[in-house]
Amino acid sequence: MRRNTGRLLRGIALVSAVALGATACGGSDDGSTGEAVSASDVQAALKEGGTVTVWAWEPTLKTVAADFEKKYPKVKINLVSERSGDKHYTALSNAISAEKGVPDIAQVEYFAVNQYALGKGLTDLAPFGADKLASKYTPGPWNAVSEGEAVYGLPMDSGPMAMFYNKKVFDKHKIAVPTTWDEYVDAARKLHKADPKVYIANDAGDAGFTTSMLWQAGARPYKVDGTDVKIDFSGAEAEKYTDTWQQLIDEKLLAPVNGWTDEWYKGLGDGTIATLTTGAWMPANFVSGVPSAAGDWRAAPMPSWTEGDKTSAENGGSSLTLPSLGKNKELAYAFVEYANSGDGVHTRVEQGAFPATKAELQSADFQSTKFDYLGGQEANKIFAESAANVAGDWSYLPFQQYANSVFHDTVGQAYVSGTTLAEGLKDWQDVSVKYAEEQGFTVEK
């Protein structure tokens, strides 16, 4: 998957409608009656048949939908996949606001689930038995889709982090692969000294990467309880990140290149960008975007803040949800469970998706998969261990899209001016707090 951390809901009043439950999708039609839906109810719906409309961009769902239709001939899966990113969320939010054209199933990234759930825009799947599936998933993704006893989606994939490094470049300059962030800074200095054209990584300021780094460091800047929020980027855990990363910025050891640009792909291909710390979904993007560097790259565990610590974090990933105003809920839930918990998971993994389910992550077949691009490395062993070591208590804001949209005007200034990362995080905090208060949230001081 490709992660775009700058997504922002457009076309609706972002939180004034959503946060306080003022959308028309609340009340008795919010899909969360609390009444149990039995397995026999779902089977009866499958036997009767009908059409389920799915808004999702994840490519492997096309095969999953075809397989589901073969298994249940009376069910038609109408997969609408031409939208992603801004267009997807804008269309979904507009449909919910207008109470018209809402899909039965919608793909929603983990960082956006809380926002839709808070506005009663998503069906609680616990009455369908989804709450019994918690043990099937790794902690990060499950935490993102659940709130107390409620479950607002089933995890579709995950993004446990790893460090991808250009082995050819490291070997050429005889530099050891870093296992801690202190070693990472030392490696950055050695690489750039050996060849001024080479940078340890690119970073021009990215909200998703920053929050993932804070997550791994143990910082928990966001606390959310309904419409009560706390936003606080201070503390020793956040300082681990800012103190370390500030060295890389001050010493100009990071390529000032934005991800997913032509310049970024070029740097990954010619070795001038030597590492990339991101989600385990990245290998497919290497294959398609940087074919010339096949065999040069390898995967390694994400560097730790303390030697020997295996704590990791997530970066990316999404769920399948049932919007409250959608129809055919029994059929919709049946497809979501099939795709994200049943036979569809294996199908998707075979096509390159990175799972959120423990069984697939721990299977011998999955872990022994050799990545030709990574020199035949069995990289899934590294990714699976990372997934198992993600702390499950991270929270996103109910308006994370907005917070991410103002990242470059706050934290991003540390990359282009005299502002420090610590000062930038404080600015990000202040802007986010102001916005929260304007939208009617209660902000803990």
C-alpha cells in the first residue's frame, strides 16, 4: 500500500458535524442497536442473496469479491475502486452528510476510523460477533478499530515498521547496519562523509512518520475519550525522538526530498538515499517503483531507542467498515469477515497484501517467503516480529486528517527554518488544541 499522511476530509464541516454527533446518521438509524445478530441470521441473508456495494481501493479485493460470489452465487459484490485518498473520503463524508448513496462497506484507514465512529457514522460490529475476533489480530490494528466493547471495523492489513537499507551502499563504505537510533546517527555521519551525495534517509517532514517514531519511543500525545481529548507532545519519550532527529537535521544528514516523488524514487534507485524506515507493505513499492535496484536492498528491524529493545510501531494500514447508513448489513458483515478474517485473507496475502492476522503472520509459509527483490531474504520473519512488538495503546485524534494537514506549517518548519523539532511539535499541539476547541471538543489542559 502507499501511505499518504496528508489526507484531509473536504466537502463537509470536518468535525463540527462529526465530533458532536450532529450528522443525520445518528439516532435509531445509526446501525448500532446493540441487538445480537446471529450466525444463522447471516447465513439466511447469504441464502437469500442481494447486492453489497463496497467502496475500497485495495487491489486484492477484486479477487476476493470474485471468490465470494462463487461461494455465494446469489450475492453480488459491487466493488467501487476508482477513488482513493482525498476523493474517497470526500465522497464518503458527503454521502453520509446527505444521507444518500452511502456504501454498504467502506475502506477506512486506521487513523480515520475514530473520526467516523465518533460521529456515529459507522456500525458497531460487536453485535455481529466481531468482538470475539480480537485474538486473531495483532495489537496495533485491533486497537485502531475498537473502542471499549465496540468494534467499528475489521483490520484488513497492517504496517509494522522495519528499516529497509541499501546493502550495496553500506557494504561499499564498510558501515555496520544500525540497530539503535544512536548508531543510526553515527552511520548517517559516516555515509555522508564517505560520499557527500549519500544521505542516510530522506525526510522533508512527514506527519505519519513522525507519529510512528513517537509511537515507538513510548510517547502518547493523544488521549481520546469520546469528545474529550488531550494533546500533549511534551515529555521524555517525545524528547528521545526530537533530540535524536534534530542532530540529523542540524548536520544536514537527511536528503530534503519528499516521499513518493520522482526524486525520491531516483534516490532509492541510485543509492543516494540509503535507508527507508516505513511499513512492511513497502517491498511491493520497491518492485514497481525502483526495479533497477533489485538485489541491492534488504530489510532489518527498526532501530531501537534502547539497545536490545524490540518495541516497534505501525505505519499505515486500513480496515473494512460498515457505514451506519449502509444497507444489507448481514451480507456486508459476511463479506467483511470473509475478506479480513476468513478465506479471503489467504487470497490477499498470496497477492502481496501484508496481513493483520496472527495466523498468517506466524505461518511457516508466510515467514519462509523469499523476496527476490531483497536478495532472496525471508523478510517476513522481520516484519512478523515487528508486528508482534507494536504497543497496542496508541490513539489517533478524531480529527487526525486536519492535524496532519497542518503538520507542514508547524513541525515541518524545523526542516526549512531555525525552528527546532521540539518547538514545531509544540506549535502542532497548540494549533490542534485550538482547532479542537473551535469544533466543540473538551480539551484537557
